[in-house]
Amino acid sequence: MSGSVNRPVRRRTFVLGTAVAAGSAALAGPLAPSASAAGFGYTDDGSNYVVDTGASLVFKVSKTNGDLTSLVYKGTEYQGYGGMNSHVESGLGASTVTIAQSGTTILVSVTHGTLKHYYAARSGENNVYLWTNKADTSVSATRYIVRVKAGMFLNDQPDSYTYAPTTIESADVFAKSDGQTRSKHYAKNRVIDYDYVGWSTGGVGLWVVRSNHEKASGGPFYRSLLRHQSADGGGLYEILYYGENQTEAQRFGLQGPYVIAFTDGGAPSSSLYHANLTTSWADGLGISGYTAAISRGWVAGVGITGRDTAYAYTVGLANSAAQYWGSARASDGYFSITGVLPGTYTLTVFKGELAVHTASVAVTAGGTTTLNSIAIPASNDPSNASAIWRIGNWDGSPSGFKNADLMTYAHPSDVRAASWTGNVVVGSGTETSAFPCYLWKDVNSGIIVYFRLTAAQSAAAHTLRIGVTTAYANGRPQVVVNDTWTSAVPSPPTQPSTRSLTVGSYRGNNYTFSYSVPASAWLTDASAYNTLKIHVASGSGTTSFLSAGTSVDAIDLLA
């Protein structure tokens, strides 16, 4: 099979059946009619509105609950596994569903209480455009699930396969007989890493192209469900709000468009990507909460100085109503963020995933906010502090630590994981790769770091820093030096209250614990190894990998 899921950002162009290139640019106005493709239109079969795109795609929407009940591409039905439809959340239930055609666009509108959802078809395109407007918490989470029949596509991402013989955690994490773990949570990619998810047989591709996530929460580095396969079918997700290891309050309002796209096996056209999708044809459709491009703004920065060029930098904008981000250019830090709703935002510059600068930015409708070069003060990057030794580096992630890469797509109990125990010797050259990315009270609390100090160094007090990226059940580090000096138990920082370390996510609220270690704690023999024991303190959590735990960003002893 060709193709893959959770593809990183690419900027290639593929044709989606009939070319999308005509798009809105060919229209004289938002809904100006043009020659429709043969067969374009809709009918009512009594239970569903049946929409023929005039290309190779026909889909049905239930008139009673707004579910997508059929997806027929080139005569083959792809919708449905386990007797379930595709829908918002796990299905909205009784809803008011209407349909209207205007020129080359058909819009199906679904109203369920305060939630409004939309499906749109464009003449000659093998795409379904979707928007979801959530006004309050009456629907607990917000996701759209495309449910695909079993056997339509091979499983090219086995870690997201949700069927295995043994349940090991919360009815959604499983173990195979060979000890490998599986879960729909194990998506690997952050939101910033992908434009679309899906499958391809080489002859047919089925994809969900994500929206810009402006009304989602968690920022550019958030991980969530992307897709999964099970014995009776597969699911493709667009997660608009998800509470698992969530760092932000839920935002409300219209999200979209996101797109269900069929192709002849290639990737979806880059014209559909959230950064490029032009939806002027939707300006006059009457979609609740819709803001046209002309009423949005643009933020551009001429550059960022004080960067560590070994790392990628991201610039984020966020307030209680919306979030956006863009990559800073490697050569000079230039960035551009378009399509921003008017308002005042906190601008954050991230080194890797670590915030190293913040400012306030105002965005106006139809305007461009141009920022002078942003200078990151040296003191804002903890890597600039002079250290006697350092394990890892300060980038807001556990990258480089033992098992760090595996933990984005496996459970800590997975047979592929290296031992979570084992001590570390500073100066061995393997300090970081030997140190586990996660620490738990019931698994590897008390790990020991061995290090030497010169006579001059041991004669002075020093600050020990431990950076963490998230924590479960208020897990936080308490340290013991040479079995003679013990730190106080620090207060827990604010972190998500749900599972994190066991569901493929280390991303929480980055926090640095600092410990002032007196000179009396050090050994005076320069040839002897000092010992640092790191314990996980907390009265919360249960046992094993659900005991209190934390993820490590970096550890250092300052000069």
C-alpha cells in the first residue's frame, strides 16, 4: 500500500478528482453561479438528503440527526463501521436539518440545541466541507469522526490500532500478546506537525484536512486523537476541543472549514490546507459565526534575535477567543500569521516548545500589524545560564531522554521501552539518553545522578534546577543530596488533571523547580562522586504508571 497517516506539513499540489484550482477565484462573487458539473444537486430519499457533487462523490446526511450516513466514491461505499455513522462527537441525536442550494454550492445545516454544524459541497469537487459552531458546554467535547468501513484501507500506523486482546488502562489502552501496546491516543504528531490525516490504497485516498484550529485549545504542540483502526473499521478525527491533558480553557465559536477529501490515491490538494484554503464562496452562505477574510487581520514580524539556531522557533497568538501560530524563518526569525480575528493577543515566542518571550499584540480587521525585530533576552532562555553540568537541554520537551520518542505512540509498559530504572553518571556521555523521560512515584522514584565537583565548586552553594513539561496527579520532584541534605517538598504547579504520560502526551505547562543546595551538602573530596536522588512526591495517583509522575525537560546544576 502507498500513502501514510499523520503526514507532516508538505507543500505539494495534487488534483482532487476535478481540479479545485477553479475554486473561489473563478467566481465573480461569493455565490456567483457557474456551469455545474453533470449531476450536481441534491435529492430527498425520505430519511436523508442525498448530495451529488457532480464529480465522483455522493454523500447522504440524515434529516433527523445530521449524521453523515453514506460516503460513496466512484460507486463504492466507504462510510460506516460497527453500524455507526460519521458525526459530531458520538452523534448529536435529534436535530433540525435543512438544505439549500445556491449556484455551485449546496449547504446542509444542522441545529442541535445551541450547537450548529454544516456540510457543504462544491460542484465538481470530491470534497465535503464542514464547520462546527459550539456555543457552550452542552456538548462536552467537540470532534468530528469519519467512520470508515472495515477492509477499505490497510493499517499503516499499527500503534493506533485499537483492538488487542488485553485492556491495560481505562478501557482505551490495550496490549498485544507480544507486549506491544495500542491505543487511539497514540497519534505521534502535534497539531503543528500535520495538515491532514488519512489513508491511501494507491488508487483511492480518503483524508480529513484539518482546520486552522483557531477555536480549539492547547496551542500548536497539543496532541490528540487523529485516527485509529479496529477490527470492524477505522476512524479519522478532527478534534476541535479535547480535554485530555488540556492546558487551556475551552474556546467557543465556529471552527472550520475542515474537509473530508477523496483523491485518486495522492495527498489532498494543498489548496485545501488550513493555511491556503480560500472560502470566499462561503461568505454569503449564512453560516453562524462565520468571519470572512476581509474582516480578519495579519501579524508579521521582521525577525527574532537572540535565538539558538539549533532549534526551530514558533510564534503563537492566543487569547480567550482564538489561537494561531506560525513558524519563524530559520535564517532570521521572520514570521507571518494571517487570517487572525480582530482582538488583543498574547504573542509567545517558543524555542522548541519552551516559551522564551511574550508580548501583547493588537489585531484589527483588514489590517496588518507589523512588529519590529523581537529581541529575546539571554535570561529568558535557561540554556544560557552557566552550568557545572546539564542533562538534556531546555526546549520544553523531553526530547533526547530515554524512551521519549516512543512515549508519543506507546504506553510506558510497552515491551519496546527501555528499563525505566537505572542510574546516571554525569560525564559518561550518555547522561541524557540514560535518564528516563518520565518519573513516577511507584516506578522509578529515587533515581540517582552521580557527579563530581572540584574543590572550589564544593566549597560553594549552588542552585539545582529541574524543568518539567507536565505532571500527573501532582507529581513533582523532591531531591536528596549525598543522603544528608533533603529539599522541602515543592508546591505543585498548575498542570492538567487528566491522564497524560500514559496517553502519548508530555505537553503540559512547562515549569522549573529550583533548589538552593548549601555548600555543606557537597563532598569535599574532588575524586568522589556526589549523589543526587530525585524522588517523586505526591499523595495523589494510584499505582504503577498511574501513580504520581512527571515529564522531564532538563536538569542542571548552576555554577
